[in-house]
Amino acid sequence: MQKRGAQGEKSPSEMIDGRIEELGDWRGEMLARLRALIRQAAPEAVETWKWRGVPVWEDAGIICTGETYKTVVKLTFAKGAALPDPRKLFNSSLDGNTRRAIDFRQGDTIDEAALKALVREAVALNKAKAKR
């Protein structure tokens, strides 16, 4: 969690709360659920707000971003191509050498255990790279 910024501006966590509320539909509910799972898997992670309105979770580097579009909520893992994905969660941005993403559509079920394992792997990779 982040504290309120200078001169009373909203913290990144408050901005993410606002985004969830402003969506007001299944996308807000999905983003809130994904956020809760990320927090459970990586309790040390810091929430940030980048690129003019993208929720980002970081621990020794970016873990993932949570973008919302008309038909999907997209979790993009910054170093996803280097992460093991035995449950085949990644279903988007599969062609690049670095990032991988998971598109969640209305009504999709979240494989919570697999997602939390992926988040923990992303944190471990960030920390391993930071030690070098």
C-alpha cells in the first residue's frame, strides 16, 4: 500500500480503488479480484500508477500491470516470457521475447492457485535479477 502523496494528491492505491469504482461493471469486479490475489501472493508488493492510468504491482521490479479494455481485463507480466507457466495461463502477447499477458473476459474463472504461483515466480525472478 502507498500513502497519500504530496499536497493531498491521491496515492496509487487510492487511484486503483477509484478505477475499480469508476468501471462499475464486471471489469471492476475482475480487477478487484485480481488485485486481491496479487496482494495475497506478493504481500510485499507496492502498488503504483503509471503511464497515465495503469495499475502496476512491483517488487524488485515490475511484476505485472492491470489494464482494462472494453472486453478484457489484461494482466501483463513484465518478464512473462521467462516465467514457467505449467497451467498455460498466458493467452495474450505470446509473440514477444519479454512480456506475456492473461486476458480475462466476462464470466471467466480465475485459476487462483496458478495465478498466485505465477505472481510468486515473477517476484522471485525480479529479486534474482536484482541480486546480480
